[in-house]
Amino acid sequence: MLTGTTLIVVFALAIVLLIVSISKWGVHPFLAIMGISLLLAVGIGIPLDTIPTTIGKGFSSIFTSIGIVIILGTIIGLILEKTGAAIRLADAIIRIIGEKHPQLAIMLIGWLISVPVFCDSGFVIVNPIRKWLSRKTNFPSVTLTVALSAGLYVSHVFIPPTPGPIATAGLIGLESNLLLVIVVGTALSIFPLTAAYFFATHIGKKVKSSEDLDVENISQAYNEHDLPSTAASITPILLPIVLMAGGSIATFAKMDGFAAELLIFLGKPIIALAAGLVSALPLLWRTKMGKQLYEITQDSLKTSGPIIFITAAGAVLGQVIVEAGFVQYIQQNASSLASIGLFFPFVVAAIIKTSQGSSTVAMTTTAGMMGFYFSDASLMAALGMTTPIDAALVVMAIGAGAMTVSHANDSYFWVVTNFGGLTPQNGYKTQTLLTLIMGITSITALFITSLFI
């Protein structure tokens, strides 16, 4: 099996080939990712008899994690669209924040929601509001897609009780000082969110989605009095968020007993989204559309199917990289990178993120390499990071690296591009470039802050 620099070069060539095959040669993303994953597995020397198992493991991981979530979220979203509930919610947001800065509103909504909810699930849940907010304000769909993606992603890597930041803080030695991580993560969020705001506003003028090309203003088909109430409209979105937040709190507070088990059960994304779907069903009957449930479900499966399969293909690529020993290679050669100080955990997390796709895996792997800040034998000590404040900065540096960058092997990339009506080519111009800008902005802000602490 290939190792060392050769492995890195082969991986880099595979990513370049993947981008070219999708953006230049017009190969369908599913075929491109699966084909290159297979070629890469053979090329780096994974035993031939284990390659099918590796592919199956990566592919099935999506179905056991976010596959059902995507389906349930898509059904909820289509119900909100068909019944006019999404229009009602868009109207409510416009009344609160006005029509001049909807990208700021949707970004902050995403940022708040992603504290207890994974960014993939959060995007699926909030997408109907984003879509109708774009139509109601005549703002470019891409601007709001990028803004929502950014808001969700920042909380996902910086602020507990999202699993990634919690695990990272624990592995660094801040398990009992999570409040410090929350405060630092909240403060740091200002910088990447500001950069994302301006980028979203700019890129929305350059890139068009299929939603922008659909000039029909569907909202005109609804009479104001036919729309469901705001409370009924927001329940299918708010209920899953509340349930997932409850599960996060129970885990975060290390609660025990039946109440804790129930909260954790209800807080699982699949169960929470199922509850959200049940709460959305009355909207159909209130708007006399109950007989359309079968059609809505069928249309939702047609919409979510391609997203799930492309996302699963991306997971296959990530699994191949894991089986190749890429992460272990980085761990073994960590000492040669340690001289760059706070940039070390950023670079390591960014390499692992870019290679295998998962921000949470990138964060936990990098944090495990760093060790406890109070241990003399850890990389933290080698970097001179020996106080709780230093450790919190390292957690943030790892988070910044774990968002750099989102591309074809990241499930979130496909959720954002597909639900945002973007082609893979435009996904690289928006989601990938966005995460690069946010990551660099975050580590720059961290470095400057470290000079004064």
C-alpha cells in the first residue's frame, strides 16, 4: 500500500481528476465519485478483496446517518411549500427584519439552529424558509443559500453542544470548562460570519441557481386568507429543533434516568424529524390538501433520492482515504509541523477534513493528536499551549481547520448544492470557496487574538 508523500500526491491528483470530470467533462457526480473512489482504492494498494467492503461501508454510512433525515426533511419542506406555510414564515421574517438584509436574518437563524442541530439536518429544516424568503424579497437564491450554509457551519465547528466541539474540548482537557469554549466560540463566530455575509452578497450576483432561473412568483397563487397560521407553519420546523436541543442538553449535562433516556431518544435527528413530519400533516387538512400526501411523498422521494446517493458516493471516497492510512500518516509526522504554533492544529484538521470529508472526524482526530493542555508529554506542551485560554484557542483552530474545505466528499456539500438548486460546478464556486474564506478568516482572527492574550 502506498505511504508517505506518494500517498498525498496520489490523493491530490484524484481530487483534481474528480473536479475536472464533474465540471469540465460533464460526468454525473455519482459516477465520477464512485469511479474515482474505485480507481483510488486500487491505485493506493488497498487489498482487492477488501475494496468492495470498503465501498459498502462508506456507502451505507450515509443511510444510517442522514439518509432518512434528508427524506423526512424533504417531505416536511414540500408540505410547507404546497400549503403556503413557507410563505407565511417568510412574511413573518420580513415583518421583523425588513426586506433589505434577508441574508443576515437567514444566516443568524442558521447560526442559532446549528448549536443543538447538525448542519446537514439544519439546512434541510430551514431550506423552505430560505427558498420563500428569496422569492418574497427578490434576493438572489444563491445569496441566501450561502448565508444559511455559513451560519449553520460556524456553529457546527465552534460552539458546544454540537458533538464536534464538545469532543474536541474534552480531548484537549476542557471537558469541565465548556462554558469557556462556548464564550470563545461565540465571539470568534463574528469574524467568519462577517466574511460570509459579504461573500454571500457578492457571489449571489455572479452565480445563478435553478431557483433564480425560475422567474414565476408562485406566492401569487395563494390568497393571504388561505395561508395557515404562523404558529401552525413554524411548528414542523421548531419541534425538531426543540427535540434535538433537548437531547443535546441531556447529553451535555450527563443526565441519567428515564427522563434523560427519553430526551436523548426524542433528540435523535430521525425521531425529531419524524415528529416534525407528524406535526406538519395537519397543515394538509387545514388547507384541504390531505389527498395530496401520497403525491407529496412520491415527489419528495424523487427529490431526495439523488441527493442521498451522491452524498453516499462522497462517503465512499472518504472511507477509501481512511482505509489508505492517510490520517495515520499525518499523526506519525505531526512533529515536523509542530513548529508553526497555533497554525499546526489548523493545518492538520484542514488536511484531514479535505481528505475524508467529515468535520467531526477532522476535529476529533486532530484533538486526539494534540493531547491534554496540562500534560507535559503532549503536543499542546510542545506548542506552549498550557493554559485553559490557550486550550480554548486550540479548539477554535481545530474547528477552523475542520471547515476548510467542504467539497465532493462532504455530505454537507451535496445537501447545500442540491437543496440550493446549484450545479456541482457552482457548488465549488460557492460552498467550497465559502468554507475556504471562513476557515482562513477564522484562523487569522485567532492568530491576531493570540498575540494579545
